[in-house]
Amino acid sequence: MSYRAVTVSTTPTIIASYNPRRISLTILNYSSTTVFISINPTNIISEGFPIDPGVVITLAREDGDNPEYAFYAQTISGYAELRIQEGVI
């Protein structure tokens, strides 16, 4: 598994590139602001999935999710730090 920190701002930021070998993707919002994620780099705020401060989400292939997709993140204002964990085969 790989672990890393990613800083996100009001500009769409790729937090995980497409990887067909990825079987899980865990994202922790390690900040005090809500972060929005999406597989589409446009309209992230209006159409993306919100992750509140301190919340962890996991996307797993075994649950029917598509963690292999590329994921983007953005904040409404300021900066946020995400912690990313990827499981690959």
C-alpha cells in the first residue's frame, strides 16, 4: 500500500491518477474545511461528493466501487490536506 498527503485548494487537483491495478482508495480529510471529490475535473463543487473535516471514505472494488478511476478534489475556499492510501494488486 502507498500513503501520501495531498494539499487541495480552490483549483481542481488530481489526488489519484487512473490505475487499473488499484483495488482500494482511502481518503481522509485531515483539515478543517470540507473537500469535494469527483472523477470529473469540472463542476467538482456542484456535482462532487463532499468529505467533511475528519471524515474517512474508502472506495473498494470488492464493494462494487471503481477505485481505479482518476479522482480530483477541490475546496470552496482556502486549503485542505488529504491523506491518501491506495491498495494495489
